[in-house]
Amino acid sequence: MAKTCVFNLNGTLLSYESLDSFFERGFKRSHVRPLWFQTVLHTAASLTLSNRFEPFEAIAVRTLYSLAEEEGVEFADDATEEFVGLLRNLQPYPDAQAGLDELRRAGYRLMGLTNSSRAAGIEALSQAGLADFFDEVLSAEAVEAFKPSPEPYLHVAEKLRKVPKQLWFVAGHAWDTMGAHQAGFKTALIFRPQHGFNENFPRPDVAAETLPHLAAAIEARDRTLLQHVFGEAREHRALN
């Protein structure tokens, strides 16, 4: 049976720090980018809870201009195009390629799941030089509900024709591994700068500081589970 890891993209493999120069140039302050991201997440979650949907990039751009208005900042006419281009060209974390390569060599199939559009996710992976690691990229837009609601995760399981407990979900956000956990996935959290862990959320099955270490932890956990299954099978045969 093929082993599968489903990856969040932005903030897990691709760093939002790539946007810092844009925010610092526009707002003259370094703290605005994290505030922008938290506001985007809050807006997306609020829309999903209210059974409303807007594309993620539209939310991201509107949030940018809302913050600009609050701060008295005016952008040039081409700022939207520049910003969307940057969103689709986030730089990979330094450990991303090595971690993905480790999982592929260990026989894992890799999938992407993003709150962005599928096209944006594919483009971002391609720009980062990571697209060849992935068999497919799926988007929360397909179910018109954003992570961490259960629908996007279950959409992946349905597409793969697997039950969620057969799948790993890997993310750099604790709210994302929480959503996957609640949907029945095995979860792996990588600690990325500025993300941290929220003690209100369920703990992931494995966690690590780097993606190669996380890949090793996933492999070790699966070996342990497989040994347990084989052990139970041997006991069953002995009893019969």
C-alpha cells in the first residue's frame, strides 16, 4: 500500500518572509506582514464558518488594502499585480528540498493541499523548484471551505480513495495540523519561525525543528505501526 504525505504549502515549504521587503517598503514597519497574515486567516475562517466563500488571493489583497487604509498608506497602481506575483513566488525554506527528497526516497507519495487556488499552488511550487516532488496539488477552493475546516482534508482523502487515518498531513501551523487531526489524519508539525504551538490544540503525532528530521520521524512512526500490525497478525495466527 502506497504511503502518502499531504503537505500544506505556504508557511510549511514556502516562506512568507519573502513578502517582508514589500511590507517594509510600503508600511515602513516590519510587524505588518505577520498582522496581515493573521487577519487573512481570521477572515478566511470567519467566511467558512458563515458558509461564505471568496478566493484566498482576493482575501489576501483586500486585507492588504484594509491595513494600508488603517495605516494611511497609499500603494501605486501596479501594487496588486506585484503583490499577487510575490504570493506566487515565495521562496522555499532552506530544508524543504532535502526533506521532500528524504520522503520520496523512502517511498512516500507527496500531495499538496493549499488554501490558495490550485493554479497558484502549482505555480508557487514550480517557482520554488519543488514541483517535481509532488504527484498532485489540491485546493480548498474545490470545496469552497478553507482549512482548518474538515472539508478540504476530507476532499484529499476522497480523491485518493483512502481513509484519513492512512494519510499523513504535514504543516508548519498548529491550527492546520489540528484541522487534519480532527479530520482523522496522522499529523506532523514542523516548527517554523513566528508560528509556535498553541496549547489549546491537539498535539501532533510527530514534530521536529527541520523537515529532514520530521521526515525521519514520520518514517519511524510508520515502521512502528507496521511492526505492531505484523505482531498482532502473528499472535492471531498462533491462537488459531
